[in-house]
Amino acid sequence: MSDYTDEQIETIQAVVDRVSSWQDGATEGTVADELAKGFNEAGIGVPADDQARLADAIQDAHGEVKAAEVLGP
């Protein structure tokens, strides 16, 4: 089970969707920066290691990234 509430996962997913939709082909550093900026704007604290996991998933995915799966056990 994730350490995040359902509401937090929804917020994280919205940021992930936004970043992945316009960061296709961007460097991992850019993706990580945009994720951090999005989480800050959304007012949700996501630890750096989870942000890195999400950035890696966005870089590796050729489709939708599901935050709950990336951040799950």
C-alpha cells in the first residue's frame, strides 16, 4: 500500500499527466524539474526519491504513467 492518500495520489497523477503530456523527449533533468515545480504548485510534498521514480517512469514510458503503480509497494 502506498504512503499516500487517495486524494494525494489523484493530485500526483494530475501533475504526472501534465508533465508527461508535454515533456515527451525531454531530458530526465527537465522532467524532474517540471515534476518538482508541479508538486510545489499543487501544494503536495513528494519526497525526492519518489519524484525520481516518477521521472524515470515518465522517461521510460511510451504511454500513460500510473502514479499509484510507480509509488506502490
